[in-house]
Amino acid sequence: MIESEGSDPDTWIVEFRDRRIDEHGTVLAVIRPEEGSWQDAVVSVPAEVAELPVAFVQWALDTAQQRLGG
């Protein structure tokens, strides 16, 4: 998991990587505008990732919500 500011300084990103799911790295990212709330956050999944286990997605969203505030 990587937490960082996005390319836009008003955006926060929590990236989740799991090489067991995708050898290239990031499999899911949660992006929240700095001035936004958890309700404004969006999820991004690379096109190369065919599927994700529900338990992984749930864990990632719960973790991102804790990190980004929600």
C-alpha cells in the first residue's frame, strides 16, 4: 500500500499493490480530492486487472477510508 499526493496537489491517493494478482504492481487505487470527503472518493482499477477478490476490495476500501478519513 502506498499513500501519496496525486499529480494534482489537491488529490490524495492510496494505491494497493499485490504481485499475486498483477505482476506489474498496482491493482486498485482510491483517489480523493483534498477538499472532498470520503463520499467524493473514486476507485481506479487498471484495465490489465481482469478480476479482484471481493475480500481484497473490501479490505482495500476499509483501509483507504481509515487513511483518507471517512
